[in-house]
Amino acid sequence: MKPDMFKEPVSILVGLGFPTEVRSVMDAYRHLVEWPAAWRDAAYSIALNACNAALRGEIDAETARGLFAAYAEKHDLLAPDTHLITASGSRRDRDPHVC
């Protein structure tokens, strides 16, 4: 595994709410630099600096992942866990009247 790869991806919402998986420090860094200036608060700076430090090998990828995920959570960018949605079943499975 590459040193900048996350053990587990961070699922975020992009564009018009489409989920995407951020799998590495480089992916996280790319998403951060593309986000609007209005979202660039102190948490943004911390996440961006962490990604830069991880890319330089100064901190591990999981530390950067945690700070990126915390930033995404603060700004309501985390995608819902699709595994939980799938596990709970569709409405059709629970309600026989739904076509």
C-alpha cells in the first residue's frame, strides 16, 4: 500500500450532493484546494496543513485522514454510510404495499 493511502476511505458529498470516496492524502489535498474560499476557516487550514505534512512524510496518512474527516464533518460534507442504508433494506422490503 502506498504511504499516502488511507486504511479506510472518507466518503464525502461533492457537487450536487454526489458521494465520492477520498482514498488518499493526495485526494484529500485536491478536494481541499478546490473547495470554496468561504469554507476556508481554521479547520480548513489545519486539514490542509496536515495533508501537506503527510505528503512530505512528516506525519502519517491516518492523522491527515482524521483531520480531513473532522473538517468534512464540521461542514456537513460526510456522505451517509451506504453500508448501513443497504443493511437496513429498502422500503419495498419493509412495506409490501410499496411497488
